[in-house]
Amino acid sequence: MRSTTEGPAEQGTGVITHPKFRTWLRPDGIAVVAWVPGITPHLEDATACLEATAQVTAGRRCPMLVNMMDTGPQDRATRAEWTRRGDLTSALALVVNTPLSRVMGNLLLKVNRPPFPVRLFDSEGSALAWLKGFVG
């Protein structure tokens, strides 16, 4: 699995590992989701991911960084699931690295109209810098 800034191996607590993703809450209050490279998240995966994130955040609304690098395209129902849980997400940063991922991310923004700010990034560093403005 791809290393993620301040990954859970270093933190050692509060990590939920699923066969397709890991999620944890960083000390600064940003929730992180790291998908296993090469998978295509489906509706049930997105639902499981959001439920796991709700567990690590104790149901609190917080900014979320989702590493979508090296994942396949999501169908409409899966993209819609990400916006359904506005009670958990104050802002969403999607880290992507392919033109197809960028297209799919832009579809999320245009079609689903999330009830929270969403931006696409090429790096975790810039995504985290943006998300820090939504902590608290």
C-alpha cells in the first residue's frame, strides 16, 4: 500500500484496515483514507470506508484527505455515496495522479454537488495544506 503522510504505522493507534483501504485520524484532526493501489472502489467499498471513517473520527465532522492514486474509475452510485455523508466531511481533498482520475473527480464536483468544499490535488502536501484551513 502506498505510504501516506504521517501514516498509521507511525501513529500506531486508531487505524482501521480493510482489504481495500486504510483510514485513520491524524493528530491535526484530518481524516485520511488510503486506497490499495490498483483497485476500483465500488459502492459497498465507499460505504464501508465512510463507516470506518465515522468510527475513527467518533462521528465528528472533519476534513478528509482521500488518496485516489492508482485506483480505477468509480461508477455514479459510488461517487454519489461520497457526498451523501456531509455530516462526516467538512472538506474533501482528493489526491489523484492520472487524467482519468481527474475526470472522475471533476464529475463528482459537477454532478453530485457536494454539500462541502472539494478540491483535486496532485500531491498530499498541497492537499493537507488546503485541508488545514477546515480543521476545528
